[in-house]
Amino acid sequence: MADRRLHEFVRALRGAQIRISPVEAEEALRAAALIGYHPREQFRETLAQTLVKAQVDRARFDQCFDDFFHFESIAADGDEDAEVGDLPDTTDMDTGDLSETTANLLAQSPEQLTQSLAEAAAQQDFTAMQVITQQGLFARQLVMNMGMGAVDDDILRLAASPRRRDQNRAEQLRDWRQQVRERASQYVRRQFELHGRAHGRALREHTMRAAPFRELREYHQIQDLVRRMARRLAALHQRRQKRAKRGAMDARRTLVSSLRYNAVPVQLHWRERRKLKSKVYVICDVSGSVREAARFLLQFLYAMNDVLPQVRSFAFAARFDEVTDDFRQYHPEVAVGRILDRVSGSGTDYGYMFESFQEACGREIDRRSTVIILGDARNNDLPAGEEHLAEISRRARQVFWLNPEHPSRWNSGDAIMAKYEPYCRAARRCSSLNDLSRFVDYLLRALNNAQ
């Protein structure tokens, strides 16, 4: 029982956006079993020492702990300051002709009744609550676990009696039952705050990740999600870089050094990896049809500056302009807004864009360079300028094209992806945050392998 409750508590902490690994959760279980679950503050500090890694998470941990173990503070520690609410004292109520279960419940003091509610709550799995409409169902199940079904039967029997005294007792029982149900509902609401909203947040995030870029402006939490996705991906690649930094094992040096230890390879030697500074160039079409995709690509890339090499950014629509300095001077969200206001418009000309990019960066592009192009390749029937892209591709290490449209539309109307695709290492659809995250992960792996 205790292990199950602790596992549920860990899930509640994760729902409160406190990162906890499976190993840390197991350490918390072992620590709790070793130190004990009482007194309450000692138990709290034991869990905090094993589960909280950053000081900024401590306040959320304490709030989650108080909410999750609200009833346990009464049932286990007899905490006199714990809330017992306005439950009436029914110890003097007439229990004649009532069932044994009802009589036992009525004989309990408000504190004892709260303990019974806590014990019944411990039997339920509140992590299954996912939507707000389930609260009533869980509250009813909670009071039924206390034995309230027998109370309902007694109320129906007394209410059907022709005697006025029995009907008055039925009314008293209804009032008492309602107050117990309200207390149960309060507890269930706390549990929904811990578990149900975490499920709801996960569902919203899943929806936002898969939604087309053009629909994401409707979500208020989207900027926070983009930052968290970027930080998570950056942390993953920082670990990969740390593991890969040492390179492959140097067998010759390891064998030579082992001679002093009777040929036992006590000390391992690693080949130092030759470090090459990669360069990334990002060119974004910010015309009306793809501007939202450009917005999120730029925000995503600049949120990962800890693991990405130096990025130079360009935007074009009615005109072509370098926008790298905008990100140096402003927060990414502000920078993107300024860029879209300055550069966006109608009448994209990809041929002019490639020619302008080649003039601006052609001498710098070399085998360390990666060029990323985001656009729908709709060129308004203007010259394609594929010869400029061919020269860029010849000089660069790799060129990637991200197209927000479905591949079936890449060559429909005035779209001319067929003319550009031969000069790209890969052309991928990028219409959602999931697509964007997968591409950036792929890009980081490619850049890391090139070092």
C-alpha cells in the first residue's frame, strides 16, 4: 500500500513538472522504507532529499506533498491542525433500528470520520482521473468505500416509514450524508489538481505537438511548450556530446600503458576527436503561407544555442535580409515578431533569394557548412534560380529543405520543389512541432557525427 501511494506521489510530482527519473523514484522508496513514514516532517524531508534536484522545485514539491498527503496527516499523525471541516458531531444521534455499518459511522467523532475517509481514499487509484467530469464518479466511489451504501438504504427505509419520527431521522441522515460527500468531493478535487490536470496538460501538449503550425497561435501555452521541447532536446544532445567527446579507445596507447601493470589495462586511453567548427545557415520564407512555420523554426533553433553551432539566419518574402542581429539584440519571441513585420509580404522570389544568399555568403560556405531552407517553393512563376542552389550545394557539406506542405502539393500550381530537391541532402515535410523536433534531432546527430 505504501509503495503504491509513493508511486502515485511521484506521478503527481511529474504532473507538477518536477523531473524525476525511475532511478530517483526507486531511491525515494528505499529511503522512505529505511527512514520511516513518521513523523510527517521527517518523511517530507526524506522525499525532498531524494526527489528534488533544484531549489526552484522545492516550493512545488511542498505544495504537492501537502495536497497529496492531506488526509494522511490526520490518519497517520493525528495532526490536530489538519483540516477536519464542518462535519457534525453525530455521536449522540439515535442509532436505533439502523444497520450496524450506519451506526458505526454515526458513532465516530468528526476526526475519526475524517480518518475513515482517509483510509477509504487510500484504497483508490486517483491517477486514473483524466477529465474534470470524473470527479463526481470518484467522490461517489470514495463515500461508498466508507460504507455509505448502508446509509443510503437506511435513509430510503426511514423515509418510507409512515411515522413522523422516522422521517425526521431520514432527513438528519441526508444532511449528514451530504456533508460527508462534500468533504469527499473536496479531497477528490485536490487529487484532480494533482493527477487529472497533469493528464489534461499532457493531452493538450500532445495536441499542440501534432497540430499544423497555422493553428498553434490559438494556444496560449505554445511558447512555453516550444522552450521546454528545445531544452529537453538540448539536454539530450549535451549528454550525447559528453559521451562522444572522448572519441574511440586508443588500443595502442592502452596496451603500452598496461605493461607496467603486468599487461592489465588499468588505464584506458582515448583518441582525441578532431573538432571542426560547424556553421549553420537558416533561410526562411516568411510569406503568408509559411510564416508560422518560420516563426517556430527560428524560435526552436535559437532556444538551443547551447548545443547548436553559430547560426546565421536569413528571411525573405518581398525582400531578402539577414536577421541574425535581431536574435542577438532581442528575446527570440520579440525578434521573430520584428523580423516578420520587416520582411514578410507577398510575391516570393526564390531565384532572387538564392542569388542574394550566394552573394552574401558564397565565399564563406565550405565543407563545414549546413544550409537549411524553410519554404513551400512557390515561386510565383518567376525564374527558379536553381543554378545558384546548385553552387551552394556544391560548396556546402549539406543542404536541407523543410516544406510545411504535404509532399503531394510540392509540385502543384506554382510550386517547383522538383527543381530544387536534387541539390538537397534531404527534403522533409515540416508542418508541426513534432516534425520540427524530429528534424532538429536529426540535424544535431548529423552535426555531431561530422565533428
